[in-house]
Amino acid sequence: MSVDLPEGIKTYINYNFLLNKERLVNMPQPICKFGVTIPFLKHFTFYTEGQYEGSRLTTSGIETLPILLLNTNLLIRPKVAETNGFAKYLNQSYLSFRLYNVLDQFYQHPVGFQPNLPLMPQNGRTWQGQLTLVF
């Protein structure tokens, strides 16, 4: 479900229902995602997303802990007057900065049938920068 609010703000929420009540390996129960997009200052857009995953079952019967992850993204889209050919390409390009696992949560996911490693730790807080040029 998504809702568009005034000033270009957009929100969404997704919830996955599990119809099969049988507990399966590496299938989180439940999964919920929610997010908001907020444009500001003409050239900037801020995104934030939360994802809740319930516990997962490993092949050895252990259950992981539920986890709430938050991710953010700042998108910069420059808009300049098209006085030359380069400005056209600049207007089609953007710069983004992403931050994953904002709260630096420790969590693990089940792995295959390796007996000495039933759970694989996942990345903590990480970031990414990206410059996209469109020609």
C-alpha cells in the first residue's frame, strides 16, 4: 500500500502474509517493509526505509532473532540552465549517498548444510556513494 502526500512526500508499507503455516528453513516470519520519500530544497530527495524480519529457522533447528533494519538515501539531482550541451547531461545525472543498517544492528542469516557454521553474520553499518552520468 502506498500513499502520496502533499509537497511530493510519498510513503509505502508492505506486509507479507504467510499462508503456509509450516515452518521452512531461512524463511522469515513475518516480513514488513515501510518507507518514506521526502523531496526538499529543489535538488534533494531523502529516502528512508525500514524492514522488519521475523525469526528464521536454520537447518539445525535454531531460530535467529527478529531484526529491524533502517536504511537511508540522499539523492542530489542538479538542475542548471541549459546554456550549453554539457548542462543537458548534468541535468540528467545525479549523485546519491546511501547508509545501510543505520542502527548498526548485529544479525545473522541461516546458511546451507555446513555443520560448523549454521549462521552467517551480516554486515553492520555500511555506506555507498554513487555518481550516475547519463549520456
